[in-house]
Amino acid sequence: MRVSLFAALAALTFAVTGCEKKPTTTETPKPVDAKPADVKPADPKAVVDAKPAEGDTILLGEVGSLTGSEAAFGISTRNGIELALEEANAAGGVKGKKLAVRVYDDQSKPEEAASAATRLITQDKVVAILGEVASSNSLAMAPKAQEAKVPMVSPSSTNPKVTEVGDYIFRVCFIDPFQGFVMARYAHDTLKFSKVAILTDKKSAYSEGLTEVFQKKFTEMGGRIVGVVAYSKGDTDFRSQLTNVKKLKPEGVYVPGYYQDVALIAEQAKELGLKVTMMGGDGWDSEKLFELGGAAVEGSYVSNHYSADDPSPRVQDFIKKYQAKFGAVPDSLAALGYDSANVVIDALKRAPDTSGPALRDAIAQTKDFPGVAGTITLDEKRNPVKPAVVLKVEGGKFKYVDTISP
Ligand code: PHE
């Protein structure tokens, strides 16, 4: 892990040191015409191709949590995107031009994500925006992209509301009504649980959405939700919530949160003698979960987008290339970051020009695209329909146990 973190940080420095001051304002976005001729030469240090000649570059934007509580999400995603661009440029670029990406760090905060999106649109005049990971951050960005008619593709935000913002907003991952169903079904049919408690992050659209779906599906299957206990992202003491959960005597606890909170919750649950199986979603996905949660997260189950254990050549080739470049096994964020960039690159090749409307239409037509985290065909709501995997935490890593199809 030390190696991978260093590699990730090195990449990050390379990618973001060129950014001017981090965005701090929340201006109202002005609609812009993102013609390629308007693309200003990007700051060389902020782009993947360090020598963009004027007019020869198609500039993409990226907003990610490169610091803050979800930093691991942004770093993995950034790596995946960088790999995709590097490959596309090595293969000659698109329409005779090289691709570059300008990245802004939103510090894991929705307000910052929104102003970064505005900045990419009005100042950098990017042709499309990649990001964010956390649904609450994508929800803050999407209205800016929609209003300016700049396509936005979220690699991994699973809350359904993200793409409902409008017809310029896409994603390359499945959505939470499916992900929540997957874990409810696994808990009920495979783990044979009949009494489950939920610990929900009331500050996160992602957590709230999954809580609602899990509760509904698990109950429909004949199970009982014995209680829903709330916490807030960034809390560090979960003992009172866990004491309440313990009193409810559940067989399992569903925690649809992000890795940092989850690791602390698991540790404190162990300390309080709450010996039940924990279950979660994609938000658990980070090496950090094992670093911070250690033995406390062992034996838990999560739903996720991809498994590094998948023997298919498409997955194994990607892992090999990623590992060679970053010295780590890619998580699902890296895989989805890679897929999101490749979907936009594919659409750029098919679009008659790089204007927002033309690129939007080309992205909307994405069909049977061979993504690492599953084949992508976008439906009329701009979401792909893909299977999910169930993974078990075993020996300090995620082990593949099942695939559940929609
Ligand atoms: N799906 C999460 C969200 O919408 C983000 C996430 C995706 C986190 C994949 C980890 C892995 O907030």
C-alpha cells in the first residue's frame, strides 16, 4: 500500500500543481459555447500531455476529492482517467488532436465541487467534465454543467438523482436502487438474515438513498429492519449509535457509508462487543478501509462494481497496465474513472464536432462499450444497466463471492 500511495501522490502532484488557486467562490454559471477554438492552452503542469500546442488540444475537465475525507476516491479515479488519456494520446489522439485534462480538487466538499465545475466551464472552457465520485458532490456540480450544456459524466456516483438533473448528465456505473437490492437479496437469501439494523449517514445523498432502498427491498423479501440509526459524515465517535444498535439485537448491520467512517464504526462496534456481520456498498471501496479498520472489518460483505479477481482478459489487461504505472491493484474507482474517460473519448471520435450538444448526443448513443467494470449501454435516463459483484472482506482485502445481475 505504501508503494501505491506514493505512486498516487506523485501522479497527483504532477496533475494538479499547475492549478491556480483552488476555487473558493460559488458564482452562477454563465452558459458558454465550448467550441474547440475557444480552448485556451492549458497550464502545462495541469495537463496529462505536458506539451499541448495551441489549438492542438481537446481539453477535458475533472473534479475530484483529491484531499479531505474521501481523498482515496479522487486519487484512484484520477489515476484511471490519466491512464485512459495516455493510451488515447499514444494511439494518435482524437480528430488529429491530443487530449488533456484539467483537474480541480474539491476537498471532498459539495460547495467546492460546484465552483470547480463552474470554473471548468466558464474559464477553462472544457468540452466535457468527468466527476464526481460522491453523489452529493455530483449533485452540486450537475446543474452547472446542465445549464451550460457541457456534458458531465460521473464515473461512479450511484444516486439516481444525479442523472435526473438533465440530459447533459451521464454516468458509467449502475444506480443505487439496484445496488441496494443486491445487498438486501444477499442478506436475505444467502446470509439468511431476518433482522437487520441500518446505520445511515444523514449528510450524504448516497447513504440516504441506499438506506431507503435496502429498507424497502429487505422488508418486501420478508425480513425486518429493526432500526435505522443516523450519524453524520465526519463524526468520529459512533459509540452512542452503536450502543443503540446493540440493543436492537440484529443479525447484521447495513452501513452504506464511505470507507473512513465505516472503518471507525467497525472498530468501535468491536470495542463495544457488537458481534454482528457488517454489510455495505461501493463506498467501502478503498485500501484505506483495511489500513484504518484492520481486523474489525473482516468478514463483512459489500456490493461493488468490479472485482480484481475477475479472470476476463479485459479486466486482467487493465490491472496489468494500471499496476505497471501506479504500483497498486486498481479499485473500482480506478476502473470506473478509466471507463468514464474512455466513454467520452469514444464519443468524441463519433461526434461531428466537440460542441456540447454534438458531444452530448454522441455520449447518449453509447452502446455495448467494453468497459472494465462491465459493458456500457446508456439507457434513455443516461444510466447503464450492469451486474454488481458481492465481495467479502477476507485477509485484509476484498474477495469475490458472487455476481448479481439486474
Ligand atoms: N457510489 C458512491 C456515491 O455515489 C461513490 C463510490 C463509487 C464510492 C464507487 C466508492 C466506489 O456516492
